[in-house]
Amino acid sequence: MNHTEILLVDDDLDDQMFFKDVLSEIYPEIKCNIAGHGLEALLYLNSDIKFPSLIFLDLNMPVMNGFECLQKLKGDNRFKKIPVIIISTSSNPYDMEKAREMGAEHFFTKPADYLMYKENLFRIFKNF
Amino acid sequence: MDHAQHDDLRKENQSLNRQLQEYKELVDAIKNGSIDALAINKNGEPEIFALESTDYVYRVLVENFAESALNVTDTGLIVYANSAFDRLLNAANATLVGANIESFLDSKSKKAFKEMFRASFSGTSKGELVLSYNGKKIPVYVSMSSLYPRFPGIGIIITDLTEKKEQEIFTSSLEHKISERTAFIQQVIDSSVEAISTFDKDLNYTSINKTALQDLALSANDIIGKNVLEIFPHLKETAQYQSMQRALGGETVFHNNIISQSNGTVYEAYFKPLIVNEEITGVLLMARDITTVVHAKRRLEEMNRELEVKNTELMHTNTELASFSYIASHDLQEPLRKIQAFTGRILDKQSDEFTKTTKDYFTRIIAAAAAMQNLIDALHAYSRTSVLKPEFILTDLNQIMEDVKRSMQEMITSSEAVIDCPTLPTIRVIPLQMHQVFSNLINNAIKFRKPKERPYIKITAELISEENIKEEVALPKRKYWKISVTDNGIGFEKIYGEKIFELFQKLHGKDAYSGTGIGLSICKKIIQNHKGLINVNSEPGMGTTFNIYLPART
């Protein structure tokens, strides 16, 4: 699948930057929009824009966390077909299982290792 | 015939006539029964002739008397003795009749006898004497009556006092015993730590022991006979006074907390009915000073409360610590991950521009960050074992072992380790945690292998009873599954047996073996979560055996 525009929902500025940098290294043509938390993401999606082809969603965020946001996305007919990749520092099996049950397409634990990060991200874009 | 001869004959005739007259009188006397016997002086010795008389009926009666009956002459010569006298002295009648009664008297009684005997001539006399015959002393009561003028002698009735005297001795010894016994009981009652008092039906004091007197600081004379309300007017409106009334009604009443008005002493007391011949005669009060007990109890309660507060505090601290270590390990990961990510990216993108030294430093930074990552991961896992409250599920441990082997496939293959595992039991465990335990133990077994020797890991399982677990305290009367993991690795000194389960304990230098020193702490904590035990046997160069004891369902 060809991706032109995606949405990253993450409150951490370092992580936002790192994600964008790595993404631009492997797919410089993909546009990455950013929301600082779940509510901001919903507001963005409800504004008159082109829908992203993938949503990367962090779990631990202020205002509206990842699970609440996921529930809203999957409960809305307009958005529910957009694949949601949970991108979290958590590798808690309980969180993973919960996210999967709520309809997340994939669970991506942010690796510490730069190369692994790059490789994982590359594979996700290949698969979705 | 001459005159003189005639005179002699006349005198002889007169004498014979006189004799005849005497004999006539004697025969008359014998005939009318006023004479029992005749005593005839023969060569200075008395000779007695007993006579059958007309008062036969009286004789039979006298013979059958329980008391001894005698007739004696005025000199004390026995002319008649009934059979009771024979029995009294245990002698044949023939040896008694004709003897002087004085010969049967104890030497100490002779004087008294003589006085009595003399007195009897003018009527009657009575008194206690002691007979003595064949060495036997017999206490008797003697009553003497003059038989004059019909008979020149004295009638004597003798009552055996032996039994009475024995009775008297017995009674007096009984009295002595009773008084000794009473004194003893009084002493026991007085030495009792309980204050004991008794009251009659009107609640007047009838007795009181020393302890009670000491407690009241009064003397017995102040109290005995007085009404309880006279001594303690304030009692009238109290429950104790009611209890005394109830005791009079037959109830036993117990008070566990009577506080003395005068000195604050605390008592517990029983009020019991005093029952004599099934009739309530009064009240028994037994009170015990329990002041020290009450104070000690109060202190104990205070201490228990303090302990409870401390326990709650401790539980809070523990919970806080657990959540703290969870949050810390979780949050510590964030910046660390970023350090790793950014340094990794720099190394990847710009290492060509680095000097050799910079590149070396960067590699070291990344290695240090990775080591810290390991520590945090392990700490995280450790804290998670207590934070989570997972369910116990009936689990086939063989399945867990298969999962562990699969997840460690790479390590097992590269080290060419052999894992010899028989059939394991199916028991209630927290599956993820048991996975962790097996995984850590097998990981250790492979990690601490001997260089150039193929790791061989043998796992065994057996059901044992609690007595066979020596090292640690196990639940009594429970069966345990003992699961042992034995390796042929480098082993370690016995003294580290306990230490290796402590947090961050590492027995080997950093360079030789990687690790965080948390793995076995996690194992221990997980086994504790399962209410089990874990211990280790090891010897340097001889391999190591970890024993896990998990309670089996009974």
C-alpha cells in the first residue's frame, strides 16, 4: 500500500522528532502529521482534511490517553478502517492484549536501538 | 449324880439349846432367802457355802446382768459374784468368790475404795475406780449399798467403763483432729490470694479471711456479725449488692470488674450461695485482686494497637515501595531509551566523521546504556511480581517447560545444552511467573556452564511430605512438589547459598558472566508468591541444584 500521509499521536517531543527523522530516512515522501494527545488527534481528524492512511498511537498521554482515543476511532464509522499502530514504551502483555481486543492492528514497542527502530518501522509500512 | 456333874450337864444343855436356837434361826434365814451363803472359819481360812434360795428369779436376773454384781462381807470378802464379774476380770468364778475385793483393785484406787466402802456402811456410795487383774487395768463405775440389817455386808454393782473411756479418748482425739483440721483449713483460707468472706441470710458477716481483711484494712472483730451495709453503706445501690441477693436466691454470680472505691484496686469476684443440707444458709464471696492483670492486659492492648498501626504503616510503605519501584523502573526507561536511540542514530549516521577515540567512547556509552537497560528491565520484572495479582491456574508444567525451551531455543542451540526433563506435574500456579522461574533457572544453568563442556540440565519432580524439607519452615502436614533443576556448571561456594537470592547479588566478575543479579531474586519472590520455598545446593566445579518446593493440593 502506498502511504502519502500518516498521523502520529504522541505527547513526547523527543519521540515525535525521532519518529519523523527515522521516517524521513526511509520514506522521505510520506507526510507525517502530529497530534500531542488523543483529543487533539480527534479534533484534527474531524477538521476538513485528507484522512491519514495509518495512525501511530501512543498509549500514555495527557488529556486523552491512547486507549480512549482508540475506542473513539474504532467506534466511528469514518475512522474505523484506518489501521492503528500502537507505538508505546510498554511491552506489558496486558496492554498489548487490550489494544488488540479494542481493534488496534499492530503493537509496536519503541525499541531503544536505533537500527531496530528503523527496521521495525520499515516493516510496518511494508505490511500496512 | 453329884451336884457338880449336874451343874455341868445343865450348862451344856443350856449351851446346846443356845446353839440349837442359832441354827434354827439360820435355817429360818436360809428358808426365807435372806442368806445366800455361809462363811465358816476353818483353821483360820474362810470356807464359803453358797445356798440355793427361794429368790431364784432374782438370782437369774442378777446372773444375766450386763453389770457385775457382788455381795461382800463387811471385811470385803466376796461371798457372791455374778457371771458378768467373771467376764469383766476374765477369771473363773471359783477364784473370785472367797477372795477379798481389795485384791482386785489397782493400787491407785485402793484409798478411794476404802473411803467408798466405809461410806457405804451408812447407806450408799458411788464413784469411779480402776480394777487390776492379771496386769489388766479396767476402769469401772462402782456403786455400793449397805445390805444391813438383813445381811452383814455390802452389795456392789460394777459398771465396766472400758468402752466409755475408749470412747472418751476417741472423742477427744477426734476433737483434736477436728481442731487441727479446722486450723489447717483456716490457714489455707487465710493464705489464699483470694479475699474470702461469708455472710448469713441477712448478709451479716460470718467469717472473713486474712486476705480480705488486709484488703479492707479492718480487723475481724470489726466485721464479724455486722451487716455488709453497715461496713460498706455505699454498696446498697450497686450491682454487687444485687448479686449477693441473687446468690441468696441460689444463683452463682460472677463480676469481672469491680473497682474498689477506696484505692482503685480491680477485683473479679464470685458470689455463691452457701448450701448446707440442701438449704441456702448464706453467701460466699470470693474476690481476687486482678489489678496487675488488668493493667498488663491494658498495656498489651495498647501495644497491640501500636503494632497494628505500625503494621498498617508497613503495609502502606510496602505498597508504596512496590509501586515506586514499578513506576521508577518504568519511567527510568524513557530517558534511557532516548539516550540509546539518539546515540545509536548518531553512531549510524556520523561515525565516519568520528575520530577513533570518539567512536570508541560512543560505543562505550551505548554499551553502558544497554547495561542499564537490562537492570531496569529486570527491576521492572521484579517489581511486577508483587504489583500484579495474577490468578492461580491449574497448569501443566510440561507445557510451561516446552514454552520456555522454545523461547530460549537460540541459547540452547548455540550452547548445545541438553535438557533432561521427565514428566512434570499439573498444579495450580501463576503460569507467567512459573515461566519466568524456569526460564531464569535454565538461563543460569547455561550461562554458568564450564568452558568447553556441554551443559547438561536435569530436571526432576517428586511429591514429598513437609517433614522432608529440612532447611526452611514449611507449612505443617502438607505435601509438596519438589522440583529440582541440576546442572553440571561451575557451581559456587556453599556460603553463597542464601546470598544469591538477594537483590543485585552477583558472584562473578562482570567480564566473565553477564547478568543483573536480579534473576534469582525474582525466582525467590515468585516461589514465595506460590507459598513455596526455594533453596540451592552447590559446590565449586561440581554443578548446582536449585530445589523448588510448591505446595500440592491436599
